[in-house]
Amino acid sequence: MQPVHVTNREHIYKQLFRVKSALKEHFQGDVVAPFVGRIGYPHLNIGMLAPVVSEQESWLHDAPCEWAAREIPSATIIDLRSELLNSRFKAHIKAKPRLLELAREAAMSHKPTEMEIKLKSVPKMSISLHQFSAPTGPKGDLLHAALTSNPTVSSKVERVVDGNDWKAADAITYLYGNGFDETFLTRLLSVGTVGLKTERKLVPTRWSITATDDIIGKQIIDEIADHDECGYTVRFGGHLGNYFLVLTFPGPWSYELFELMVGRGQLEYSTDHEFHQGRKRYADETAGGYYASRLAVLEMLKEQRERGRVLCLRFITPEYDTPLGVWVVREAARKATRAAPIAMDSLQHCIVYAKTTAQQFDVDLDPLLSQSKLLTYLKTQRTLSAFAFRGQQI
């Protein structure tokens, strides 16, 4: 669940007029990332995103981890993304046109790839806001493109791209383990550069973002299975108006997320969960935010060499007034998980702390927590345990 309303329209309109004067049919620029649409599947639009104005830090236009590290405000992120021209063409998910090979080379490079781009006409100024991916700027139909600089490709990326027997999940977890972030890995997956040679295909960017988070998350779940149990702790933090309260409890891996729209009158929320067996179906209620925040939590447990049960509460405040993509959820959760933990004596103390913290958002957690699958399970297990050992010395 993410807000779709936009309150800073005035700033967006001013930015549109500023970028409009730089639009033209023929230009040379740095392609920072591909973008694969989802409308019309299996025939999809593949775009190459390039700033319409030359800048020294063109890579910063597609760098969510860096945006979060620098605490770049949402208005500046909108400015960066609205400057990206989406030079696009259409292809079948299994086709291999020449232009797609250029998009793949740009995706594989860990630096922006300079290209000459010719469009069919001068694009009209626009900005597209997405709940899953970062905003994109004006769109233009691509007529011709050619490399004017050589892509900078890591030998590790070449290894999985050139290999015939790397499954997509194995390639992604290998590269993630070697320091490539989820934004880069999403690019590779979206343009079909990883996976068994016979199975490679285009994947809409929206889908590849969640798939990447899910693949890495599942790998970490396997890695932490034999770690020591975590204790009772709480952490709190956030980013761009999204705040996370992270509660950990001892036990095997389990996870539950509540997303709450706060400060807008009647409380709205959605929730999804999984126990140690994992999920069998897509998290329909919280969607991509579920997998993004789960990844942040799992990274925390892996770093601490622990396993445990985790309850996350995401508070979406009016401060988050424009959808910027699911990366905001991931980075907000990471800021919370990297906060200093507060040790608690028991599950009950964690809940009391959570209720007190929620009061700053004018939220009464009692009705919501009464529906928690994880808390219900824990209370039931404690009751069964007490019954089983009644009258025995343990």
C-alpha cells in the first residue's frame, strides 16, 4: 500500500517547464539505466534513461542507495528523475533486436554509458510517478542509437552473463554477495541478461524490483537458519516520511508487516506475513513493500549473525506526499534496522514500547495488533507450552 496522491504539484510543474527547453530529437548523453514497461505484455516498451542535460554526476539520476545516504529530499529526487528522457522502443519479451543489445550493455555497465540517440520527434514534457519504481521523465520513440563510449563491465558480471548454466536466482545472489546493490541487479534482470540462456527474457522493471528483493531475501533466510536466536529488541527510524518500528523476538524465522496510512483521518492499514515455511503466494496486500522491507530486516539479522521472528510496523505520514518507488520502503526500513537496538525483557515489553511509539502518530495499536498472525501464534505457543509442562519441574 502506497499513497498515490500528490500535494507538491507546483514544484513538479515548475520542473517540467525547466526541462522542456532541453528536449530535442537528436542528442548525445549518458544512459544511466534501462526501463522496461509492463503494458502490452508480452510486447513491451524498453526504454534507455538518459539525462537531457549533461552533468558530471549523471549516475546519481538512478542511485536510490546514494539518495538515502545523502538524505536527498523528495523534491530533488523528482528533479533528478524528471530530467531522464525515456528513449523507448517496443519488443517481444523473447526477441533480440539490435537496440535491445544496446540496452543490455548499458544495464551491465557499472558506470553510465554514453550514447548517441535519435528520436522520431521532439518528446513532449511529462513525468510518470510510480508506486514501485522511481519516477521517469519525458518519453520519446527511439529511431536510432549508437554507443559513443565503451561500457565498463565487471568481470563478475561478465561471468554470469556469458555463462550458460547460471540460473537467474544464482546469478543475482552471487553478484549481491560481491557488492552489487539491488538497483543494479534489477537492471540486469529486467533486460534479460541473467538466467539460463534458453530461458532469458524481458521482465518489466516493476516485477524485476520485487523479484530481486525476493530472491536475495530467500537466500539470506537459508543463510541465517542455523544462527543463534535474537533477543527481544525494538528499533525505530525512517526516511522521507516513512517510519518503521521493528520488533524482534526469539525463535525461527517469521515475519509480519503492517503498513499504516497515518495523519489522514480514519486509520487505513494492510498486512501480510510469513512463518518459517515461507510464503506460497505473492503478498497482495502490502505488495512490493513487503519484500523490500523484509530484505532490510534480513540484512540486519545476517549482519548480527542471528535469526528470529520480526514484526514491522510502517507508518506512512503525510510528509510522504509523492510516490517515489518501493526503494523508499527499503531504505526507510534499512535506516530503522541500522538504528541502535533497545533491549527488552519480554514480548509484552516490546508491545508496550510499540504502543507508546505509535502514539506520536496518533495511532491506537490495540485493534491492529489483535489481528497480528505472528503475535497470535506466539501467545498460542506460550499457552500450549505452559499446559504441556504444568506440574513438571523444567
